[in-house]
Amino acid sequence: MKNYLVISTITLGLLGCATNPNSPDYPISNTDIQPQTYTYVNLQTDKTELWKKARNYIATAYGDSKAVLRVEDESSGTLTGKGIIRWKMLTSTFSPYCYSEYEIRFVAKDNKARLQLELLPGVPAISECLAWSLPSKYGYEQILSSFLTMSGQLESNLRGEGKIDAMNNF
């Protein structure tokens, strides 16, 4: 009986740790998702050229812009689409990788542009983490870091410092 009590106490203690909502391994909620908006100013290029540079960046970064972009409107300077991002579920070394979809919105105006990336709830077909419709807190931090990197790369392209622009300098 004494062993049963000790084992029960340890089990309950471990379950309490595993379901701690403040843990980085715990899933986020829908209210935790915030659109990440990046604004680029003083680009010294017109709307059409910025739109083309953004479209070319997406084609280069994703391998195929048609797989990502859903709407391309050059006259309004807008691009919208969906991407898929990979994130590690848990902080442990042996954690599986999962996937989530996110929405891409881009608007160009003369000399400025804006990018918005927003995580979408749900599980894409390629993800092995079927029970995780939203990432863990640890996974969401990885996603936000990747969004920031994407934004920096897009800004470089908009400023004429991208891979295609480098090829024009010969």
C-alpha cells in the first residue's frame, strides 16, 4: 500500500509537469497568434518594380511562386498566398518536426512596401503531428524567428541587394 501511494504521488507530479500551460512544450492558443507585419520604407523604387521584386523573391525563396501565391495583382501592387513552415515540437533533442501553414500578404506602393505573415490554425497534410493544430510555444518562437528572417531577406531584395540583382552586376 505504501509503494502504491508513492507511485501515485510521483505519477500525479509528473502529469502536472506535463500539462503545465506555461511550459514551452505546451501548445499555444488561437489568441496567441498575432499577424507579423513588416514595413519597408525609403525603398526608392516605384510600386510596380517593388511588386516584381517581391514576386521574384517568393519564386526564388520557395522554388515555385505558383505553389505559394494565390493572387497576384500587379496594378494594385498586391500578392497573397500560403506557405508551409516547419517547427520543432518540443525543446528535447529527440522532438519530432511538425508543419503549419501561414498566410502571406504583400502590398507595394511607391517607395514603400508591407509584408504580413500570419500563422493559420490546422494541420497540413504533410505534417506528422496530427494532434497539434497549433504549434507549441517553443515551435511558435521558431516560426516567429523564421518570419523575421524571411522579412529581412525580402527587404534586401526590395532594396536591390537580392540574388537576381547581384547577377545583373557584370
